[in-house]
Amino acid sequence: MQSLKHLFFELLKVESPSGFEEPMMKKLVEELTPLCDEVYHTPRGNVIGIQKGSDPDSPKIALAAHMDQVGFIVFNIDPRGFIRFRKLGGSVSRSIQGHQVKLLTEKGPVIGVVGIKPGHITSPEEATKVPPINEMYIDIGAKNKEEVLGKGIEIGTPIVWNNEPVELDNNFIAAAAADDRVGLATIITVAKNLKDKKIPSTVYYIGTVEEEIGLRGAEVAVYDLDVDMAVAIDTCPAGWQPDVNIRDIYYEVGNGPALHVGKTGGTTRIGSQVLRKWLIGVAKASGLPYQSGLVHGGNDAHAIQQTKAGIPACTAAIPRRYSHSPVEVLSMDDLSNLTKLLTKAIAGLDSGFSTSRI
Ligand SMILES: [Zn+2]
């Protein structure tokens, strides 16, 4: 558990907003290289590590986790040095104003704050509303546009929240971009666990780009790979907090990894039930906790199942509260149990396993 937590916190330090994933690409290549037979990255940005299996008839499996995180991007700089910005992905609008941000320039990071109108002059109507993103602005302390430009900030500079992860009670962690550092920590840990086991199946460990802006990396990630089945590892929204209940969200933090039936809300997507039942069977046989319901929001499994001739894919996720805010809360126990579940499941795959639906 300590090494898993250490790895997770290491990954939380790497800033990689959607479309600007280079730091995480490098980190994942570095982590997977000692664990895999082959590791490479594509010009599109996806990272692929391969552990070759001992039996070519055993199904070849891909584990995918996304390397990007929700963030923001500089849209404009006004003459007084205030910076207008837009979202990269779906950050919660109510958790933007009054927070610190970090602008990731080529000259290095610059810290700023998202300004907010003083309460003294806010009307009662304004006080209960969140302004649209185009009315928000970042203050880096600059006196004019030239000073902002001098720091290396320009239109298109990516931005992330600036805060430190914290450990809460019950082995819970609160952090920005836990989504999807938990997924990356999972695939790296499974790769470590399986490294010297000589299992029948070939395993592809994939870090994808741009999940948060439309599953873009996953759409092309397995195009060149000989993959029979895939599991996407991600976070999912959890309920059971005072303003969310079981009527709206099924999953609860700390009750085990989430094995989704599919997704609801917006478009409906159904994952591979063959793979979901396989993972549930392994969890039951191993005495590992799990939850299985419908999730809100898409993930890489939904893109992968539409690639090539249709690759059976499901999702294994870590439930977390306060999705896409700077304080996503998750349970380290859930994360640890997910690494155990996937390690056991993949080690047990052999030529007798069928992805057939009937
Ligand atoms: Zn995610």
C-alpha cells in the first residue's frame, strides 16, 4: 500500500492538461520501461507498453488509463494584465473562482489566482450565480500585458489548479486530477505485479491522451495493436455525500472498485458484459469488494469498443466525490483492491477464455 500511495502521489505531481500531456507521457514511459518488453509512444501522444505472454492463443488484453487531466487554457490577455481563459475538459464551474492556478509556460510555471468580485458590492442576485467562464479572469500580479508576456504566458498556455493533495481519515485522499492518476497508478502497479510471472496473455498497458475532451486518444490507441479485449481504468463520480444520494449516483467511495454495466446520462453506452462478469467472478472468488452499476460520463472503454471490428471493452473505476474539482476524494483501499483484482484476473487469463457473447 505504501509503494502504491507513493506512486500515486508521484503521479499527482505531474501536470498534464488535455492536449499538453508531454510531462505525463515522459513519466509513463519512464515507469513502464523497466517493466515491459517494449515501450513506445506515438506521434499522436498515446504511450504503449507491452508485456509479451507465453501463449499466443491466450486473449491479448489492453489496459488503458488516460494521461490528461481537466484544466484551462489562456484565451486572451487584457492591457491591464488580467488573463482570460477557457476550460480544457469539464472542470466544475463553481470551483474555479477564488482558487489558485498554475500557468504552465515554456519558461516554467507561473502562479496566479482566479479573481472574484468583492462580496461588499455583489448584489443578492449575483451572489447565488456562477458567472460564465468568459467573465472569469486570472491575476498573476502583473501590471500590464507586457509583464504577462514577459513571463512566457501567451494565448494557448495551459493551466491547472495549484494545490497539494491531502490525506484524510480512513485512508481517503483529496487531490486535483486524481482523475486519472488512479488509472495510471493502477496500470503501472499491475505491470509491476505481472512482470516476472510469465503469464499466458500478452498485456498492453496504454496511456491515452485527450480523454477529457472527447476520448480522442483512445479512439486511435489500439488501431495498430493485436488486441482481443480491453479494460479502461478511470475514476467515476460517487454519491453518498450530503447533496448527492442514491437516486442520482449509485457508487460510494470506499465500497470497492466500480465495474460499470454501462453509462447513463446523455447518450447511453453498454460495456462488454462478458468482461464485466469475468471481473466480478474474479472479485468474488478472491474475496475482493466491488460495486457494479451505471456511471455518469463516458470513458476510454466507450471509444475502444468502437475501434477496429469492435473490441470488447469494459471499465474498472475508482469512485470519487467532487468530480472534476480541485478536491476529488477517493479511497486508497479502493485503489489497492483494483490493482489486486486486475492482477489476479489477467494472470488467470488463458486460451480457455472466450469473449464470445453467446
Ligand atoms: Zn477520467
